[in-house]
Amino acid sequence: MLDGLGIAHGVHLDALVETSVWMARQLGRPSPSRVVRALAG
């Protein structure tokens, strides 16, 4: 949303998704985040 509004926020969505996927793998379960699941493919 912030990207779409042109607001600088300092969050790198790709890095956040990658980290979330890694954490889910470490825990041995899928990410509970719909956003992460959608963006991770």
C-alpha cells in the first residue's frame, strides 16, 4: 500500500517474504501469512 502511495518506508518486501519463507521452513510448517504465500508462489 505504501509503495502504491509513493511513501518511503524502508521495508524491502522481497527480503521480508524471503525471510518469512525461510522461517516457515525452519519451523517445518507453512507460513500463516496469506501475503507471503501469495508472493512466494
